[in-house]
Amino acid sequence: QVQLVESGGGLVQAGGSLRLSCAASGRIFRINAMGWYRQAPGKQRELVASITGANTNYADSVKGRFTISRDNAKNTVYLQMNSLKPEDTAVYYCNADALLSIVFRNLEVWGQGTLVTVSS
């Protein structure tokens, strides 16, 4: 089993910053990729940022403001969010694609999400 736990969400004013963390635990041999998604009320879940090895990818709406990073030794991914806007308000979900130990099969796992609210 693999579990993801997000933290760092909260209420901030426009222009403020938050740092989200997602820690993966369980029978992990290797994390292939990790990413952050978000879902606002009435909207579909969308990719915010992802990291695969040294490669990163960002949604156009957050480029220049958000930064994704990993601590591979801790199996943890971070999302530094700066210059937050009200439209960034959403539940942010962590996602990981992992290779399980012993059985060596791939598994995609979602966290429960952490709420980010940005006031105007």
C-alpha cells in the first residue's frame, strides 16, 4: 500500500504565499512521478504542476508564480505558491505514480486534498 498526505493549505490574502507538502509512505521502491492537481467548485480537476526526475511541467495559469520540487530521500513533493490570486482557490490534490517494492508493480495514488482559499 501507498499513502499520500497533503498539508499546508489555508486561508491567505491575494498576493500572499503558501507552501504545500505531500509525503508518500508505504511499500515504495521508487517514485516515478509526482504532481499537484486542483479542483474548484463546479469545475473539473486540472493539473497544476508535475515533476518527473528533473523535468517539471506547469499549467499556464501558474507559470512564474508556483514552483514544484521534490525531496527524493523523503518521498515528498512541495508546491511553493507565490503571488496567490483568488482564482487559485481550490482543493489541491497530490498525485504519485510509484513502483511498489517486492511485487514491483506500478500504482497511482491520490491524496485526500488540502483546501487553499485566497481572499481578494
